[in-house]
Amino acid sequence: MAKIYIIDVTNRDGVQTAKLGLSKLEKTLINIYLNEMGVFQSEFGFPTTKHETFYLQANLELAQMGVLQPIRLEGWLRAVAKDVEIAFSRVPGIKHLNLSISTSEQMLKGKFLGKKKKEDIIGMMVEAVDAAKSYGAESIGVNAEDASRTDLDFLIKFGLAAKEHGADRLRYCDTLGYDNPFIIYETVRALAENVGMSIELHCHNDLGMAVANSIAGAKGAIDGGQDAYINTTINGMGERAGNADLVAVALAATKSKDFTEKYQPENPIDLSKAWKIARFASYAFGVPIPINQPGVGANAFAHASGIHADGVLKDANNYELYNFSELGRGEPELVETGREICTGEYSGISGFRHVMGQIMGKRALSFHDAKEAEEILELARYANVEAQKPLVEDELIFIAKYPEIAKKLLTLKPLEY
């Protein structure tokens, strides 16, 4: 039986949320949390974008060190052979790619202004796939941008050409959130049956159906005999109305009626990490979690109605589909209301050692000497400059444990004129 795999794209599509963004250290922590959750792959950035270079290299080093294992790290780029060349020149160790090109009539007319025909689109795509294979790419996903507004016959032709040249997955992009669960099931099943290649679902939430479309599309791929790869973002971040939410997709894939018996994730998602990763992404993006967010919203397990309260107190299963503890919730959150020593870009060594002593004491870590403490403080200062917000405990611990990696994450090399 074909399986479901989760590819989280927070560090690619999530960071394209207008007016928001993440520091390179925050993106790295997200990769670590995704790995802890059991997510199959992280679309961790843009290997053709210069300011991403050191971050991507540093995360691949973490993978070699075993810190980011077994999660796969995959880069996104245009399906242009020259871009593939640039990607491998800047990030030679990259092994997994998604190559993207627009396929719909709307994009041919409105984006390419009629300068490219369908044959040109396929030609550019296969040239990029061939280039990626020549550089040693181990897996290649080929993205049909605006697939939901693309003629099915052309999508099949596009997918078959990708398969012939060695691509591993066809990414069906509902770029405008245009699909619904009924039509995406039929379309994706037809693609799976006629192309004979794994199908990746990339659904946006413009009509509020990204999660439902992702699950329906996955069902279509599996019913068509192929593995399904669902794209998610943490807290549903992403362009415009966002993408399919990671936690909601994981819950739907494991809890929804008459689904989980047949359609199983190949890599079990550790839902006990859900609360932690959702809170961190909320803090890092500066976007509160909606109170009614599935699983992690403030009201996800709140009961006001007398009938509901009475029922849930008698047996939680009366009014809760799953238990809050499954999501890693239940511990009280402590807020300091007295004296608080903060770390920031202007911190001194005394206050920093006090804060780090409290944090590291809980984890049985310590500085070897005063010189090491000064060096870690300097890195923490730079991290605060980049993030423009106080660092969380895990970020400070990461800097203390991996200072050389942290240096790379904090290094930007502007263009030289």
C-alpha cells in the first residue's frame, strides 16, 4: 500500500508570508523541531538566493553531524538549468531539490506574456531535471505551479516527461487555493494512474480548504497507486491566506473517520511536539495562534456550555476527539513577574552568565571558562541583532552547543560592488 509523507515548507513558503520573516537561527530551530516531530522532509530554503547560502550550508553540516537526521533537507528553485548550476555552486552538498515552473494557460498568457508555449515549459523543466541529475541530486520533485488551473492532459504530459528524465515526484500546486476536495481527488488520482509517479500536494488556503484538499489529494494519489507527499507549514503560515497547517494535517491524517485505517503516514508524526513547534513559530513570526486553531489554539480544549462541560468531565471522549496531552499540552506556563534579567544585543557578561547558568543548569551544561562564555555572549548579541527579539532557551542552548554553526547562520555577505 502506498503511504503518506509530510514535507514541511515553512522555511520556504512560510517565510514568503508578506511583511513577516524568520532569522536564519529561527529557521534552523524549526528544522530541528520538524526533525523531532518525525517530518520526512523540510523544504529548508532557496539555494540560488545569496543570503541563504551560509544558512543552507550550516544546516547540511548539522545533518552530517547527525543533529538533523533522519529528516531530509530540500531546496526550492525555478526549473531553469542555470538556476540548478547556481544552486550547486553555492550549496555543493545539497542533494534534494524541487524544481518549479508555471503550467497553466493563465500563467502562459499573464506571467510569460505569451512568449512561452507548453512545449517550452516542458523543455525548460526537463533541461533543469537533467542538470540536477548531472550534479548528483538524489531526489527531484518537479512542481507544476498553478496546476489546479492547468489542463489535465497537459499535466499528464508534463509529468510523464519529468518521469522519463528521472524526476521522483510531481508536485501538484493548488497555487491559488482554487480546488475543492472533490475535484482534487479526481484530478490527482488521474495523475497518479496515468503518470505512475509519486504525487506531492501543495495546497493554499484561499478558500479555507487547504487541509481538506491535501487529505483528499493524498487519498487520490494512494487510490491511484502512488505515494502521496503533503506539503504543510507550521500554523498554516504562507502567502495570502496561507498553506495547509502542519498540525491540522497530521491530526486529519491520523484521526479522521474511515481514513486512517487505509491511508497511513509512512513516518509517524510525534504529535506530542505539536504545542512546542506551534508556539515557537508563533513567537518567531510574531503571529498569535488563533484561539480556534485545531489542536494548539487556546480554545481547542476549552468548554463553556453546561452540557459540554458536564459531558467532558464525565468522559473526555464525549466532547474531545483527541486528548490535549497528545499534543504536548497540559503543563502550566510560567511568567516571571518579579526581577528578570534579559539577554539582548547590549547584554553584559554578568547578566548573560546569570541567564545561561539558569538555562544550562537544567540541561547539565556549563561553560569551560570565562573566554568561552564571552564568545557565546558575542554570538548571542549578533543573533539578537538579526532577530530583533529576545532569544528563546533553545536558541541560546543551540549557540552554546554549536558555536561554529551559529557563526555561519549569523554571517551575511552582501554583494560587492
